[in-house]
Amino acid sequence: MTMTALAKWHGYMKSHDHGALWDLLHPDAVFESPVVHTPQRGRDITFKYLSSAEKVLCGPGFRYIGEWRSDTGAVLEFENEIEGIRINGVDIISFSEDGRIAHFKVMVRPLKAINLLHRLMGEQLAKQ
């Protein structure tokens, strides 16, 4: 199950198809941001954060550089460079029994990258 769900996530990251992202999210999905203190609960807000993050982070230099899987989820390490700042982070994804994203946590380093993403995500979310 994790492999199929993970393949769907990678498919979304290649296609940028927001319909596919919506379908991949469980109605009770939870999103945890590296800069927002409280978990964001529900498909609507999780979709808003993930689609915004895709626009902010997934430019030409974005790539996953590591992947670790379990029976119910995966950790995907990513990197990119934006505005001269090298960003390194992980997406920690848990899947529901029906193969949809139930929990998505993003962790980012270094501090300069967190501050940059905080600004860029704020700008992107304000556009929606």
C-alpha cells in the first residue's frame, strides 16, 4: 500500500496536478509546518499548504535525495536552492489504510532556509 501511495505522491510532484493532490489527501489529513506551531487539520488546509509549498519549493533545482519507507509511511529528504540559500529538509508522510495521505510533516534546515520559506509561504498563502 505504501508503495502505491508513495508512487502517487511522486506522480503529483512531477505533474503538479492539483486534482491528483486533492484525491491523494484523506479528508482528515493533518499538516505540520516547520514554522506554524499548531498542526493544521483537514483536507482543505492541508491542500492549501501542500499546493503552496509545491509552488514555493519545487522549482528547477528541487529534488528528493533520499527515501526511507515503512509499512505505513515514508520519509523523503529534499533539497533546493532559492534566492542563494540552500534548503535541506524532509517530508514525513503517513498513509491511511485506504492509501491516502493522513499526516504530512515538513522539517527544514538551516535557520536561514526556515526564515526564507516562512516569508515565501506567507506570500504564496496570501495569494490563495
